[in-house]
Amino acid sequence: MARCFGERAILPGDPRYEAARRVWNGMIDRRPLAVLRCTGNEDVRAALDFAAEVDVPVAVRGGGHSVAGHGVVDGGIVIDLSPMATVTVDPSNSIADAGGGTQWGGFDAATQRHGLATTGGLISHTGIAGLTLGGGFGWLTRKHGLSCDNLIEAEVVCVDGRVLRASPEENAELYWALRGGGGNFGVVTRFRYRLHHLGPNVLCGTIAFAHASTRDVLRRYRDVMATAPDELAAYMTFGTLPDGERAIVLTTLYAGPAEDGAGWMERLRRCGTPLADLVASRPYTDFQKSLDGSQYAGRRAYWKSSFLSGLSDEAIDMAITCAAELPARDAILNIERYGGAASRVPPEATAFPHRDSEYLINIMSVWDDPERDGANVGWARESWAAMAPFVQSRSYSNFLGDEGQSRVREAFGVNFDRLATIKARFDPGNRLCVNQNIVPTSGAMTNIEETK
Ligand SMILES: Cc1cc2nc3c(=O)[nH]c(=O)nc-3n(C[C@H](O)[C@H](O)[C@H](O)COP(=O)(O)OP(=O)(O)OC[C@H]3O[C@@H](n4cnc5c(N)ncnc54)[C@H](O)[C@@H]3O)c2cc1C
């Protein structure tokens, strides 16, 4: 194996090993047998063969952003796709092909050169791979659907070494499973996306309101969004401003002509009295990096997340209670409105089922000092328990920790049984078990601990 990968195999004892085993979440401390940096399908196939030969689990790493740390595994093989980050745009057909190790920053830069974009994540160093395979929410979700709704083809290296193309015409079951079922079915080395005209400048930015006005601001936000067009995306975040002041911050983007969006921005401003208003027309690629600041790799993170069918006054009041004291400067409670194009896709049309949930609520702590682990994890868990009466029995696989099989079932909902059947076809021995794992009936390889 080392002969086949040469310098691209990073083993314990190699000076690069400590950095190579790290993922975005600094809480994750796992020691793989080897990190194999793959440059193409042949490498991926060789890595899978080697894992089978020594009978160890495989972690596939796209961007390494899984909060559960699914980009690395104790005692197993990491298939690190970071060298595969080429993006090729075909502007005349509005499609882009991107390698499995591409990050959204690179993808957006390449597509925006042609005035094109697709739904992608809010942080530029998140991997396109994990995000798309689990669904994919972003500023363009209401206008153009989830990232997985824009996936029109994928190239997959299967655990048995076959390289398959998955599309509506070829391997349609696999194609269906890849759009929301996560990394359970094979290693995706190429993603082909449908693109849409956008930018280069878009009307977007943040508006901060005083923390004391949160109740009124959230109620008005809910009312504005109830009649908003698909072009308008707006999220609400309980957080702390750079000067230390607590605030409720609205982050928004209008995915259409600025002149059409101006009136909607004005309605959002009138949700309260702005402390700061940074909404302006600016390059989409800048906005896509504007939230990167506190989200750098290596920080400690613990999240709880679920869907809400609506935003009742009682749910707003409980969110205010939960966010009254935040355990860290960068801890946030965040409420995101969806609907629009993503909600017009039937729940069984792709593996991602939660189409009619209107809101996503995220309780997210990010901090640096390990001595503050208890306070941060405790706050997220207590807040989560307090919000329980208002959330649906659903979860978003991309925001899940290792929270047990019942939460995995909630993530895949009505599609779980069909996904389990497809898993049994493509990975019967569960070699790809370092993910929100759908256990095939025939195998149960796992060494990831549950951390509720
Ligand atoms: C700071 C931050 C911001 C985020 N913002 C958003 C957001 O705006 N919208 C949103 O929807 N989600 C967001 N997420 C969640 C994100 O979608 C998930 O963490 C996603 O899994 C990240 O993908 P990745 O490739 O970076 O992660 P990785 O940790 O590399 O992989 C995650 C999972 O996908 C599998 N996988 C990765 N690559 C492949 C591949 N090529 N083939 C097969 N399986 C693969 C892995 O096995 C693993 O199970 C964010 C996460 C973070 C940490």
C-alpha cells in the first residue's frame, strides 16, 4: 500500500501525521492506521482494497467538516480526497463538474467567473461532498432547492472496486440514494451540478437588532417570511457582536435583481430598530466567505439541531430563554427559514425527506478552552431539551453528532428502509460505516462511540 501511494500515504510516525489526522472539529482526536491522499479513482480503489485486505473501517474525507468527525476513524483508513479539488465549468450548458475534495470557496470562485452558482454552504471551507450527499442548505435553497437537488450526476467508486456513473439514466437507485443519504454508498469522486445565473453582485448582508427587542423582531421576521418570494433568504442568529454586545442578527440574501429585493430588505429592517445595517450590493463570492471568521478549523464544537414545522410564539419565547446566557463568545442559537423550491420536491423524490419543515433550529457552541467543554456541551444539551416540545422528530444528517440509531432514522425518515436496501446492495459489509450510518442487514462494522 505504501508503495502504491508513496508520499501520499501518511502513517503514524510521519511528521505530517498529527496534522493529517485532524478534522474541523477540534474535539475529535482519532488515530487512523493511515491517511491516504487520493488523486483519482485508481487511488480510491486501491485504498478500498487495502482496507478490505486488513479488514478495517474506512472514513471518507471531503472537506473534513462533519461535526461528528466522520472524516477520520480510529484504527481505520482515511480516504482523503483533498487533492481532488478541480472544478470545470461548462457555461453554455450551465453545469459544473467538481472533484470530491472541492470546498465551496473554490467551487463558487470557478462558477462565478461565468456569473453562475448553485446552492452551497455558508462557510467557504466546507466540503461540497459531505454537504451535498446529506442534502445541502444555503442562501439559494429557497430559489433553487437543496444542493442535492442540483446534483445531476455523480461518479462513484464502489467498495467492490467498480466505478459507476449515477444519474437519472444510469444506476438510478444509487443516484436517488446519493441525494440525501450521505456517504453510505460509495466514494463520490466527481459531482456534476446544475448551475443558475446569479451575480456577480447580489443584495445581501447582516442587520443587527438589540437583544432586548428579540421577541418582537422574531415575530415580525416570521410574518415577513410567510409571504416572502423564493429569492429571499433570511436567517436569525442569537449571538454576540464583535464589541461584546448581545444582539439578534439577521443575515440575508436576495437571489434576484437588487431593485426587486430592496423592498424586501426594507421590510426586514422594519422588524426592529437596527443597531447596525450592513446590507448592500456586493460580490456573491465575498458574501460566501463573510461568515468564515469564527469558524476556523481546530476549534471545539458541539451542536444540536432539528426542524420546526413553524415558529410559534411559545417556541420563540423558549429560544429566548435558552439564549439568555451563551456559554462562549461564538456560541449561537440560529433559526433558519426554508420552504420555497426545496419544499416543492416530494419527500420520496430524493433520499432527503424533510421537505415540508419550515424552519431549522441550530444550537451551536464553538470554543477553544478544553476546560470549558462541560459548560458548552451542557448548554447545548439543556437548550435542546428545553426546545424539545417545539421540534419535530426529524434531524438533518449533516448537523448530527454521533447521536445513535434513532436519530439516524429520524434523519432519513420515510426513506430509511429504501436506503437500507440500497446500502445492502452497494456496501453489504458496511465498510463505509464512518458516517450517519445506515447499517445493512448483513454487516455492522463500527467503532464510533455515541455521544448524545
Ligand atoms: C463550519 C460549518 C459550516 C457548515 N455550513 C453548512 C451549511 O451552510 N449548509 C449545510 O447544509 N451544512 C453545513 N454544514 C454541515 C456540513 O454540510 C456537514 O458537516 C458536511 O458533512 C460537511 O461535508 P465535508 O465534506 O466537509 O465533511 P467530511 O467530514 O469530509 O465528510 C462528511 C461525511 O460525508 C462523507 N463524505 C465526504 N466526502 C465524501 C465523498 N466524496 N464520497 C462519499 N462520502 C463522502 C464522509 O464519509 C462523512 O460521513 C456546515 C458544517 C460546518 C462545520
